[in-house]
Amino acid sequence: MIAVTTVLGLGTAASGAPAAAAVERPAAVARPAGASAAATTLAGETRKGDTRPVVFVHGLNADPGVWSSMEGKFEKDPAGDFPASKLHTFDYSHTTKERIANNSKRFSDWLSSQQLGEVDVVAHSLGGLVARKAQEDGSKIRRIITLATPNHGTGCCSVIQIAWPVCQDMERTFGKESSFLKNLNEKAHITQDTVMTYAVTTDDGQVAADSVHLDKALNKIVDPSIKGGSCTNPSVHNSILYNDTVATDSMNFLRYGSSGVTH
């Protein structure tokens, strides 16, 4: 069996990580009706953003360190909407292989203990499923961004024959999603202003774009500048964590919803 550190969702906080090149780069972003000037966009326009505390949720076999690059981008937001005091990370690094419901409960309990009120979530891979389940169960989450999340499952659990409990929830066999994911997706209340998904190319080797994207969500895709992703090589899968355009789109989505992001 392969080493566990090479399986879906592994992240790295190392500097100089590869960045993915975006398929599309937004030009000017339209101003929502009634917005006042305060926040700076890519085109130099200034608008007032509506933000909440942001919680970053890592994926399988990872830890909060994978967010160091993206947190840095948020902190350098020209509008100042995302200071370090507004950024938080949830750590479930010792239990990522457990069933998703277990970690979702931990996340919900953690949110309550932090007394953050309503929050926005940016999640990578498995973390997106943890966050979505927590929202379904009543946690006060306004907007969720899932990055390379297997919202309809991954075939990697079957390919490398991993028997971890979490694989029961996110396995995808011949295009068929697990009962856990089917139930989660059927119950989800999704709009383009509350959920944005981002895939890395059509298939990053671990999660395909058609598994990442959700019906009725704002669905995006980036093209990586590196190749070679597979079930045992997460480099392409993880490259989304370091992408400048993904970070910018994420900030604008959290500020304005879908109106802040080029479709």
C-alpha cells in the first residue's frame, strides 16, 4: 500500500509551492447596486465589502499550515477587509480519516466555542464536505467556497484500495456517489451567492471537475501550470491553494457573492 502522505487532500505549507495559472482572469467587476466605495478590486475600482470572520478548513492528511499562502494573500487585500484578526483555521489533522459526520460535529462544536457568530468558510478538498455537512446541521455559515472538493466523490479510494472510514463517505465508483454524498447534495440549499466551487483543470488526478462542481453553485475552474497529478501525487490537486486568481475570486465572492466574480 502507498504511504498515507500521498493520498487525496494532502497539503503542504512549504514556501515556493507551485501556482496554478487561471483559465480566465477577471477584468472589471461590476458594482452591486447600492454599494459604497471602500474596497479595491482587480480593476482598481473601490467598493464596500460585506464580510464575516473567515474560517479555513484543510483536507485529508493535512493541517492548518496548508493555508499559510492563502492567508497571506487575504491579509494583503488592498481593501483591508481581511485582517489577520478576522482569519481563523480549524484543525482536525488527527482525525481526517474518520467519517465525515464525526469531523463535521467537531467543526460545529469548535465554531460554537469560538463565538464567532455567522462565518464564511474557505475549504480545501475533504474540508469542503466537513463544512457543508456542518452547515446542513445548523452551523451559522453564510458562504462556503470549496476548492478541489470531491462533492460527488473520488475514485482514488477504490484505485488505491484504502480502507479508511472516510472513504465510505466520499468514494465514487463508476460515476456513482456514496449514500452520504447523495444525501448531502439532495438536502443542500445552494445558490450562486452562497456556494462557490473551484476545480483544478478537468481532472487534477484526484478529483474531477464534474465531481467538484455543484448544481446551482457558482462553479469555476483553473488550469494548473504543473502536470502529473494522480491518486498518489497530490501536487496538482494542492496547487489551487497557492493560486492568486483563486484567492482574489474567493475574497470577492465572500465580499459580494456571485456579483463580485467574473462568470
